Amino acid sequence: MLLDLKTVSPLPNFQLDLEFENGEQRRFDMRPLLVMKPWNRIATPALFERVRVDYGTAVWPGEIDIAPETLYDDSVPLPQPESN
């Protein structure tokens, strides 16, 4: 099942908060990827924070992106607020 990314929010320490089209909210750690090409080009906070959603995935300036299935498979679910 391929899920498109709906929203992305950059966090300190090269983390991304993600929301997918099914409503799931997850957190992805970019640090392991930042030592590899092409992601090494966004390994500064100023560039990393310029992430946006385009074509259903996370995209940075310079045509740098990451597959949505990688974002989903390698992320962890965020705790959901308890409803009363």
C-alpha cells in the first residue's frame, strides 16, 4: 500500500513529523541518510528546514526528495492524544 504524504514539519535534530493521507502521524529520523548523497546537501538546519510536500512526498530545494514508502516504513508512530 502506497500512502502519499499530506504534511511535513521539520524538527530540531533532523527529525520530520509526517502526516500521511490515511491520517497516521509518524516521526522520521533523517540523520542516518544525511551522510549519503544526495541528502548530504541538506545536512544543515537552514536547508533541512526548507522541506515541503510535493507529489506526495518530502522535497527539498535542488530536487532532493525521499520516497514516501521509505518515510513510512522507517518512521515511528507518534503517540496519539487520549480522547475522553
